[in-house]
Amino acid sequence: MNIQWYPGHMTKAKRAMQEDIKLIDLIIEVVDARIPFSSRNPDIDELGKNKARLILLNKSDLASETWNDAWAAWFKSQGFHVVKINSKSGVGLKQINGVVQEACKAKIERDRKRGILNRPVRAMVVGIPNVGKSTFINAFAGKACAKTGNKPGVTKGNQWIRLNKSLELLDTPGILWPRFENQEVGLRLAFIGSINDEILNKEELAAELLKFMGERYLETLKERYDVEPGDPYEMLGQIARARACLLKGNEYDYKKAANLFLDDYRNGRLGRMTLEFPPQEEKADEATER
Ligand SMILES: Nc1nc2c(ncn2[C@@H]2O[C@H](COP(=O)(O)OP(=O)(O)OP(=O)(O)O)[C@@H](O)[C@H]2O)c(=O)[nH]1
Ligand SMILES: [Mg+2]
């Protein structure tokens, strides 16, 4: 399966971000803790050069805690400020104000020297589609200011949200990049729901996720769907059987089983599952957490 999704609205959104970057002190990059590498848009480094940087490991409730910590340590070692959060429950949000002040220390000091008092930090919240940028902003603001939804492409344009006297946030539409250098990246983005489902073959996608999980998280599959390791399409058939996804004549409904399985994964019903690991530590641990 060759995955590519770069609709026109993303080109426009990127241009709008390039315009607004002049006003910005800090880039807050929201990534999905299940795929912290693949959910980073390489264009953001270019866009954000010379800006203070903060990475939010969001949806940390859907990824393994051990790996969340390993990723946080890795990003720190690369010079980023990092906070792991769950925007749905609010876990982790309290730390953010302090980290923002720390990340913007140089700017605050510069302002002070010029006699500018209390100019708010302006932060642009960026990331690929569906990682939870708008949910984070709402949770952090304590009220629903930005539209959210469990599909990619919900936010359509840039929107300023004045949080308080010391911080203003700019919500932006999720953007991808024109060509995935590696198809594994495209697949993982599709697994977590950052690619428009309408352009995907869901059965093939489910088979790919089953292939991966069969290697790393087989116990989970056995427990939930009574699946035996083997050919991914056979495994999908076993899910159809376990979940009574049947067509007329009792044939397996692979499409329905694929949708059900992907939906279970995306919503964390299979437990906390990290899909990629920081460099060096790839082989170190096989742990799953439920
Ligand atoms: N489990 C879990 N779900 C989350 C979390 N944060 C956001 N979500 C869900 O993820 C989905 C996408 O959230 P949005 O805030 O609309 O994502 P976005 O990044 O603004 O997406 P676009 O505007 O489309 O780019 C929603 O269904 C949220 O409820 C989290 O920390 N944990
Ligand atoms: Mg949004």
C-alpha cells in the first residue's frame, strides 16, 4: 500500500504558518506518544529554527509508560523541552506553565532589559492531523475554545486563543508533508488515524497492524480476539469469527472486522501500546502495559 496524503488545505495552512511565525516566541509541537518519531513533521524544524521549542508527548495514556519516559528522555537529550500529557484527562498539564517560562527565559530576559513588562509569550501549537492540538488547547484553557474531533482535518485555519496575561496560543490545522521518505511512516500515521481513512484500504491496513502486533504484542491479540499467530489475513478472519463479523452464508466480513480492529486500537481498547522506540533502545524491551 502506497500512502500519500497532502491535500491543498495543508499547502495553504503551511503558508499561513510561515506568515504567523514572525509573531511567535515558542513552538509547541504536539506528537502522538505511540509514534513520537513518525508523528513529527520534518518541516517543523525548518519553520521553527531560532524559536524556543517544546514537545508535548500527547495521548500518553495510549502508549506504554516505560516508553513514554524513554522518549521524553531522548527528546531532552536532543535539546527539546518535553512534557508528557493526556489532554483528555488533563494529566501533565500543570507542569506546562513552568516549562514554557523556562523555554522562553531568553525572551523574557530580553523584554525585561528593554523595559517591556508582562508581554505575553506567544506560542504556535503545531503538529500532524489528529494528534490532539485543539483538545490540548481546550484542556489547558479550561474551556472549549477550539473545535475537536476524532478524524484528521478538523481545524481549518489559524485561531488565536488568549489564555491569560502571560500566554497566548495559536491553534493551527494539522499538516503533513508531500512525500513520506519511508512507507513505514505512512503506515503508522494511518494506524493512529492521522491519514484520511477514505483514501486507505482498511483491510490491508488492518493486516499490516496485525503483522506488527503479531510480532510484538501477540498476547494482547490472543486475549482479546482469540487470535493465533500466522498470516495477517487469517488473523483478520479470526477476529471476524470472534466478533461475529459475518456476511450472508456465514462468510467472514473482513471489512467490518478491519474497521472494528482499527477502531479498537485507535481508541486504546487493546491497552497501552507504543509502536516505535527511541534510537539505541529498539531491542531493549518488549514490555506491554495494559
Ligand atoms: N486518549 C486520548 N485521546 C485524545 C487525547 N488528546 C486528544 N484526544 C482525542 O484525539 C482526537 C483528535 O483531537 P483534536 O484535538 O481534534 O486533534 P487535532 O490535532 O486538533 O486535529 P486536526 O485539527 O484535525 O489537525 C479527539 O477524538 C480527541 O478526543 C489524549 O491525550 N488521549
Ligand atoms: Mg484541531
